Amino acid sequence: MEMKSTVLGAGVGAVLFAAVGLYRSAVVGSGPFAHLEPVAFFAVIGGTVGGLAGPLARGILRRWSGKGDSA
């Protein structure tokens, strides 16, 4: 079950960080796809962070909802 939250977190993190990278590329004045290397780098960082934070966030949400074990 933890693998599901890891994969989901990695996917969401990669998409969010890539979207931020594309936005920042567009704000600079060039097209959103003019700087793909930094955007890909942001996506890799986002996937890593999301993959690590996914199970943590799932555990916190389960504890707040009362479905987790009380430690």
C-alpha cells in the first residue's frame, strides 16, 4: 500500500515542479518550452520530493482521520 502513495506522490510532485519550471520559463520572456533542460531537472527533483513525501502525507492524513493506529 505504501508503494501506491509513493508512486502517486512522485507523479504529482513531478507534474507540479515541471509546471512551475514551464511557468518560470514563460515569465522570463522566452517560450515555455525554450528551456527544457531546467524544466526536466525540476521534474526530477519534484518526483523525488513527491515520492518521499507521499507516504508521509498519507500517514498524516490517516492519523487525522482516525483510521490509523494511535501511537
